[in-house]
Amino acid sequence: MAVYTEVTDEDLAIFLATYDLGAVLSCKGIAEGVENSNYLLHTEAGYFILTLYEKRVNETDLPFFLGLMEHLAERGITCPQPVKNRQGEALGRLCERPAVIVTFLDGMSVKRPDPKHCAMVGEGLALLHRAGEGFAITRRNALSIDGWGPLARASEARADEVLPGLAVTIAEELAWLQARWPQDLPRGVIHADLFPDNVFFLTGKLSGVIDFYFACNDTLAYDIAICLNCWCFEQNGSFNITKGMGLINGYERVRKLSDAEIDALPVLARGAALRFMLTRLYDWLNVPPGALVKPKDPLEYVRKLRFHQHVTSARDYGLLR
Amino acid sequence: MAVYTEVTDEDLAIFLATYDLGAVLSCKGIAEGVENSNYLLHTEAGYFILTLYEKRVNETDLPFFLGLMEHLAERGITCPQPVKNRQGEALGRLCERPAVIVTFLDGMSVKRPDPKHCAMVGEGLALLHRAGEGFAITRRNALSIDGWGPLARASEARADEVLPGLAVTIAEELAWLQARWPQDLPRGVIHADLFPDNVFFLTGKLSGVIDFYFACNDTLAYDIAICLNCWCFEQNGSFNITKGMGLINGYERVRKLSDAEIDALPVLARGAALRFMLTRLYDWLNVPPGALVKPKDPLEYVRKLRFHQHVTSARDYGLLR
């Protein structure tokens, strides 16, 4: 949860005066997102989300994120839409931070996904990949394999505080992945953070996707590997193959995976586990004073990594071929 | 800010099924209140606030709080209204906690109140006091002078960690107040926590009052003393007599203060400063592990107390008689 920047009623009124949304009726900080400050904004024109981008978001990436949300919506994906001010601009400034207003999206995220949710997410992910085709702006994935080395080194000295031997585990895994990371798989725009928090359901159907602030151009199958990690494990740490089957089959209903993509899934899943372990580890070791965010447990992803290390083929994830 | 209890989509659907509010469309934790978990709930029937009462709220007090909100609304005060379930009950249970749904109130709280806001709050406070008349349930103020001794003792050993000499300051102030605390002033239902956070404005008018979870039966003028503390000081710590004048005059437009109430204001203001200093000090020294709440600075109220200690009469607060 995150509300980092406190927006005063006066600053907000000045900001809103640049939009055609009428007067502010209410504005409440919401416990959503960990990188930005988010507010639920009620104006005479309706309900919106106001986002202030905090330090960790690179301002030059914002045209990619905002443009992508528009591109995807034009192609049938339900996601928040940036609202433009009277100058026709989506990106403004509020409290000395880049700020946008996006449309409010109804929907509930699921805390305990079942196999049906996984199937809908798999299908939704493939639809997202398809809808992303033709998007003109590109963004490199700063948190792909090239970024993990620096990230690992930043936590190396203190990793064993979290788990004895963790620094060695990370170094060995990184070396293993660097020798095997697939380079020639189909690429496109990936969400790169499609955790259950970021997928909404209504009346038993996937109703929308939010939080595109890690989206980038990368290997499409890596996005599936991320989802295998965050949708298909039980809370007790075990992998649920029925959920994995749902996810992969759901994806393939829209977009068939090539043999090379299927072969690469175990490696990609190990990489995805390492990526989330590394960012969580960094955050765990670097909680800023006065933080209002509870860091997430890196050990969850150490356990997931260990599972993937014993996977021999995509069949272990539920693939039927 | 506070979201202590995470409500799953499943638990929420079961809870909502006991109400006539249609299906859940969205539910977001909001950064409001520090004692409870609050969610902005969107259902097919509209927008509501869902509150889960955490440990610090005594369940036996809830009928007082909920009944008071209804009593006040029937008498013209705009405040959240408890929504009743199909059994006609306002109080339910969710995630093993007492839970209520109240109506959503538009409005913005002001971060930097001006004298006009203070005048509106003074008037609003008097209207609240008048509207509270005849409310059948009573609740003792656990945080009045009888409660300050135990509260002071709970922090005594570590108070000087926050400010050298603070333990002695507290003990001396408490003894001074115990010798002078007024006993025979007009009593009634007081809000007891009417901080700027808890008052909404729209189009330049006071539009509503929220958070009745400290309300109780106590000396009416003590509520004015609380407001002098939280509405009339500048961020640099100085008392703004124009704001004080606005507050007191605003109050007296609705309810005239007796000479005894006026004479007691300086003592009551010292008590109010001590009360908020003591609860903030306790919270400051007892931040629970993993807390998502940033404790408020007790020193702000040490400074306010020092101001009140030099006040000689209510004229120093802006009273013109």
C-alpha cells in the first residue's frame, strides 16, 4: 500500500482546473500500487484514479505507459484510460511530481485464484500480447537478465541476513541463467507484472487489467513464466499443476506457443522467480525510514525458484503436449 | 493511514449477500482513519465506506457510535449513515471483526484551514452539540482527565527519549490540571476528535463531519478547547488569534458560552493539548512491528501546551468580551 505524497485540497483544485472534469468532490488516498501515490478522485464528472509518480518511476517512460494503455484499449483490452487536460495532454504535474488522471475501473482482484481464474488470466495475457502489436513506442526491460546482475550485487553483502547461503544461491542461479537465457523467442509488449492484484474480475469473468508500470518490450513467453510464478502456487508453497494447465491452455486458446517457447518455459520461470526474489530482497534490505509500505517476503520466491530448479520440462507446469 | 485487515473478495461477497446493496463492483483500501480498516466500496447500489473495527475500538461502544450518527443526521447534521442489512442490523462481522457499511460522504478536508474555515467549524461544532441533545445512549470519555494518569504512567519511563524533561512536564501539568479541572460546566455529546481531517468542505461551505469514534458525553466547552488546538495553530507552531476568534464567534452564533465556560477555556485547552500529547507519545513509543501507520509527532502538542500555559484568559484565544 502506498500514499507517499499528500496532496492538499488547494493544490488539487488548481490541478483540476486544467481539466474538464468539474469541481473536486472528494479525493482519498488508496492502498494500491507500491511505486506511486494513488488517490480515488470523485469530481462532478465521475470517479477517477489520480496517480502521482514517485521517484522510482522514470519520467521518460511515462509516454510509453500512457500510450500503451490507450493503444490496448483501442484494441479491446479493458484498462484504465488516461484523461487529457484542456491542452490535450495526459501528463501533468502536481506537488512537484508527474501526475495523471485515469478512468476508474470497477472490478475485484482475487486473493486465492482457482484454476478458472488462471485460465482466464492465460487467455487475457495472450489477448494483451496480441493487442500490444503495432504499438509505436518501445521500452527496454530494465528488470530482465541484464539488470539482475547489478540488482544482485546491490544486495549481495546482506543477502545472507535474510537466508544463510542466499548470496551463493543467487550468484549460481544467475550464472546458470546467463548461460541459457533464450534470445530468439517471439517478442512484443509484455505486462511484466501481471500479479493477481493487477487483474480484475466481475461476475466470474476477467473484467480488466491495471498497473502497466513495468510493461516493456521483451520475450512474450517470459510474461507467461511470470504468471506461472504469481498465479499457480498455493499459499503453502506447492505448485498447482491444474492451475498451470489452465494458464497455459488459456493462453494457447488465443496464441499457440512454438516448440522453442515451450522448451524455454522452465528457464524463463526460473528467471522470473529470480527477478521477483531480487527486487523483493532489495526492498526488504532497504526499507526507507518512515516507509508506509510493508516489504514483501523475498523467501516466497526463493521457494518458487527451488521448485523451478527441479522442473524438467513444460509438462511439469501442466502442458499436455 | 490504515488498512490493517485484508478483506478477500470471497469474504466480501459473503458479507454483502446479507445486504440489499447488489453485487460488489470494487473495494479499495483507503488511507483514512488510524484506528480502523476502511475501504471504499462500490456496489450496484452506489458508493459506500466499509469499516472493520480493529482491536483499539471497544465493541460495546459501537451501538453508541452508530446510533449517534443516525441521531445527528435526523437532526440535520451531515455525517455518514450506517446501512442496515436485511435483518435490520447496522453492525455485522467480517474477517472476525465487527464491521459496518456507512454511506459515502463527498467533501474535502482542508490541510491549511483559514479563519473562515475555523468560523465554519465553530458553528458546525455548536450545531453538533445542539443536535446531540436527547441522544439516549451515553458513553464516558475514557480519554478525559481520569484517563490521563494511567496514560502518562504508561509512557513515563521512556518519555524523556522523546524530549529530555518531558516526564516531569507531564507529571506537573497533570497535577496542575487535576487541581483545576472544571466539573460543573454544561455537558452533552461531544465529538472529541474534530481535527481538520474529520471535517469536509464543498464549494466553500462545511459539508459534513466524519469519524465519531471518540465521541462521548463530556463538557461541551472541552470540544471547543480541542478545536482551538487542532484548527487555530499555524504550521510554525504559533497560535493564530484570528482563527481562534473565528472559531469561538462561529460557535457562539449558535450557542452562547456562559461566563464559567469562558473562564475555563484556558484550563480546558491545556487539558486538550495534554490529551493529544499523551496519546501521540504512547503511539510514538509503541509502534507495532510491521505498522503501516506513521505515528504523529507528540512534540507538536508539547509546543501547544506551552502556549496555553502562558494564556491568561480566553481573550488570548480571540474572545472579544
